[in-house]
Amino acid sequence: MSDNTSSIPRWLEEQCFRLRDEGSNLRDLNLNIRRLDPIMMDFFSEALEDNTRIESVNMTSSLSFVNRDGHTDRDILTPLANAIRRHVSLKTLHLSYNLLKDATSLGANLEMNQSSLKELYLDQNRLDNNTVVTLARVIRQNDTLTLLQLNYNNIGDEGGKIIADALKDNTCLKTLGLAHNSLKSETASSLLRSLECNRNVTLVRLFLHGNPEFPKSLERTISYLVQANRAGRYLLRNDDGESKSAIAENNKRDSDNDKDKNGKKEKKNVVVGGGGDSKRHVLGLWPLVLQRSEPDMVYFFLVQKPSLVRSSGYDEHQQKMVAESPKRKRAEPL
């Protein structure tokens, strides 16, 4: 506990008492109308570290326009970053509108991949390149974070490229905000490389508006690939959904079932995935995926894995309709 408690306001003492109270049912803590100086942040972070039930903390604009008395962003954020490093219940943290430049301490702790944090909001700050590099490492290493909002930060094309490159190694992030960050062609090319060829198949929401020099043609293609992720592109990379032992067991069972009364093998239509005869589609999965997709998305899946034509039950007429879809041209560059 911090020795300097004379400057801690009563409302913060009460909230910290609730955080430490094992019997408290506090789940969401909203501090966005408060002003937290470095001493108050230290006091609050100590209480947060001891808590095992809180799920959301909103500190939007809580660190802006306060007298920092020579303290840096790192000084202010480090206690909070240490508190959430191994936190077992915190899922959402709002730190938008705080004029932050240096959030490296926060990124360094999340990079350790020991936190329960799933959503991090850092919109409307002034994050520098050092922070961007640290957040890129979080994207590569952390397998818990599913949402990262970095809109309105003037990250620039160099920083955007660093973030985009990190997406190649990410298997968890679902939402990424990069709107209004002065992104250009370097970021666009890196995003395309990270999303094409089924590298990143988990990102389903990507915000890119407000970047006037971002190439529109690449933006359309990138948006199309993100749409493919939403439609289930991960199935192209792992389209059976079964373990090897389950596949072997199913193959044996099918082999037994395919025999007629005389013990002879009876020829049946077998659903085979694009990964080879050793793999099987989950019965009924691909028809459902394709039926709920737009024509151009169906075309995308069929081009990526032609064997889906056999497993999806599409007849020649349906295939022709898909091929002649007016949206087909959007898929052809891929």
C-alpha cells in the first residue's frame, strides 16, 4: 500500500475498498469521469492487482488534463500494467482519450501472455513508434487478446506496417482498429500479405477508414479477405475438424458400413476434403457454410478449394450461377 494516502480522494478509497472486498460483486468499474494523477493510479493499481472478480475497467480520459508533475506516461501506466500482468478476471480495459504517447509498459506486460485481458481500447491517443513495436509483439505472442482498438493515433505508415506484419503470426485477434492513422501503401501491402494465402484467418473486423492515402484497390481486396474470414475461411486450413484418431475410427466404421450382406465392398459417395484422402469434411458443414454466403464468397471458397464442389452438393447449374456472379471480378485477383 502506498504511504502517501493523504491526497487520495474518498471516492477512490471507496472504490478500492470494493475491489479488495472478497464479498463484493463488483464486475464493471467506470472511472471515465474522474481525473487520476500518478499517486492515485498507484493506489488504484494495488487494489486492482488483489482483485479476482472485476471484468471491466473504464478509464477513458481519466489520465488526460491532470497535473503530472514531471511524471511520464511510463510512470503512470507501469503500476496499472503490472496489476493486469497476471490478472485472472479482467476482460476489458478502456484507455482511450488519454493523450498517451508511451504505452510500452502496458504492451510489455501483455506480451508475457499471462493476463486474462481480451479487449484493449487505446483510441484517440498519441502513441509513438516504440509503443507500436511493443504492441506488435503483443499481437505475435498473446493468444488471449481478441480486440485491439488503435483508431485516431497517427501511427503512420511505418507503424502500420509493423502492426500488419505481426498479424501473420496471430491466431486470436478478431477486431483491429487502424482508422485515421495516416496509413499508406506500405501498410496496405503488409496487410494483404498477412491475410492472403490463408495466413491470418481469425481477423473478422478491420477498421481502415480515414486513411486518405491508403490504396483503394488494396483496401477492397483486404476487406474481401476479412469478409472471407467472417464466412469461415479457417475451414480451408483445417477443414475436417476431427483429430487423427477420430478420422481413423470413422474410416474404419465407414469401411464396415460400406459392406453389403455378402461382405463385399459397396461403392458409395465419399466426402473428401481438399487436404487429401486422409481427411474428411464434417458431414453437412460445407453446404451450410456455402449456403449462407454471398455468391462472390461462394466463388472464393470454390476457387480456393475446388474439391468443395463434390462435398458441398453444388450441381452444375449452381456452379455456373456462381461463376457468372456479377461480383466475381472482386474475387479474381485473389
